[in-house]
Amino acid sequence: MSVSRNEEKRVLREAMVQIFELQLRLGASVEEAHVLAQSCIRAASRIVLRNSADAENIDVERFGSLLRSWHRQTRYLSREGFPRHLGIEGRNGLRSLVNAHYPRNQFDSVLRSLKLARLIKRDGRGKWFPTTKHAVFPSLTRELLVHFSEGVARFVKTMARNVNTRNRDEALFERASTVSKLPVSAAPEFRAFVNKQALVFLEAVDDWLEGRVEESKRSRERRCAAGVFAFAFIDDLAERREAID
């Protein structure tokens, strides 16, 4: 089913309005927002013109799959069931693991990104081990910005698709649960609860997707990208107090 271009543009426009509203609320002037918009358009134009096969464009969404393999596949586990510390080379080395998820010519870039994101560390013997089971980024990297922008684009397309479909059975998951009067004291508990539930949900979806990919490896059937993006939010209390004052 094709998505109406007008519907997609309408959703995209509203998303852009919300982003610029946030910019203005944070203290930017209309002129500064205009300069930002022009800068973003120029940057977008450069990205469109850039070769899509650029080896430096690392898909950070695959970091999760890579780490999961490290924590689950027998060849990367110790006898006790923990991720083994891996050397670069070897049949079951880090290069082999990375190459299972990325093109071979991206190994150096992927290794560098994993190190910068502090998702892997090197032990005293020079071998590498994962610092976490999930790809949580401690800083705003270039790869994470690409991931963010793709999430926004995917959300816009999903909303436009759902609005445009006549058959509700063809609609994709796109839901929200919000309240406007959560006690501030409950914020830490909410954060912990959502993080726990989100991991259960995402791991279930991920297992299902990876299972279907594995089953179809020898098939010549056409492929497509599929997945979910999920996030929670809590008001910035300092910002809210300033708005009230």
C-alpha cells in the first residue's frame, strides 16, 4: 500500500513545527530558528548527494544485534555462559563477530565506534569484552544522531501510513500512554518501571525478527527493513518551573 504524499508531508510538517517550538522555548529567537532551519536544509542536501555506500556510515542499530550475539551464541561464550574476551583475529574473534553483522570493509569503523561509545573495553591481555548487553550510548555521537533522525523519519512514515490505510488490520503499531499529573516523587519509579518493561518488549520483538531473518537466509525472497523505535518521556521540571514563573 502506498502512502499519500500529502499525508506524509502533513505529519512531517507538524513534527518540524514541534521541533522549532522546542527551540523557541529554549530561548532561541525567530531569526536564530531561521538560521538553524537553513543550516539543516544545507546539511540534508549534502547527505542526499553523498555516496550512500560511504564506509563511515555505521548503522548503530546493528550494535544491539552484535552485542546480543556476543551474549547468546555459544561460540562467543565461556563455559560459565558469560561473553568471552575476544582477540581481533581467529575463527571466533572480534573481527568474525563484527563481520557477521557489518560489511567486511567497515570493521575498523565499527570497532572505533564501539570504543567511542564505550560499549566494549580491552582487558590486560589486549582482548576485547562487552561492557553491556544492550547498546546504550553515553554521549551524542555522529552515529547516534543518524539513528535519531532515522527514528523521526520512520515515525512520520508510520503515522502517515496508518492515517492513509483503510484496512485497520494493515496499520502498524503506533500508540502512546501519557498522564499530565504524575507526582514528581514517582518519576524515578516510573523510569525504572519503563526501562524494565521496555527491555522485555524489545527483546521479544528482536528475538522474533532475528528468528525470521535466520530462517530466510537461504531463501531468495525479497527483503525489507522492519522494527520498532520506543522511548519514554518525563517533563524537564526546571523548564516547567520557568514556564510557570
